[in-house]
Amino acid sequence: MKSHRKELWFEVKKRRELINITPQVEKCLAESGIREGLLLCNAMHITASVFINDDESGLHHDFEVWLERLAPEKPYDQYRHNGYEDNADAHLKRSVMGREVVAAVTGGKLDLGPWEQIFYGEFDGRRRKRVLVKIIGE
């Protein structure tokens, strides 16, 4: 069994952003040479998420509205966590959206459904962030 590890780095310019990282993850898979196995992709920050969904702008807007209703950013003083930082909402949003995805690798390709894409969801950005891609298989 082989394994391959790579970190993907992003300059996130906004506080919240959804980035389609499928092409970068597919590049990692191609570099690995692994044809059959599993791919793990996870956020390396506690205020970020990796998830699978459709790459459709209306849906991205709906995520933003829904997450903001669940865990509004402001007022900052509504959260106990926000003594030193102002990102309690980002921690909560990450909990809802999840930390990682695991995808099957078949024939050297991601075995995703027809509309599935891998996204990095950032909820406390405006700085450099990273994602880990770990692939195991043959």
C-alpha cells in the first residue's frame, strides 16, 4: 500500500468564502500515482470546513444565509468565546459544515457523483489557510 500527503495553501481574502478545491485535489491524486484507494481531505484550521456539494452560486448564497441565521457573526458579545477573539461564530459554522471528506479513488480518479465537488469553507479568513490531502491505496 502507498500513501501520499500534500498540503494545499490558500490566501483567503474575505472573512467567509467557499472555494472549489476539486481541481487541486485531483492534481494531488494524479501526483500520487494511486489508482485504487481512499482520499482524505481535511481543513487544518478550527474555523474552516471541507465538504462536498454542488458548485452553484445560488446554493452558495443559501449556505451563507443559513449559516448566518444559525450562528450570526454579530453582535460579538453574544458569545462567551469572544473575549480575546471575535470568531465564535466561525467555530460553530465549522461544526455544522464538517471538518473533512473522504472520497473513493477508482481507476485513478475521484469517485464522486455527477454534481459533487469538494469545497473549502472558510468562516474566519483574511489570512493564509491550509488543507491536508492524504491518499492511501495501490
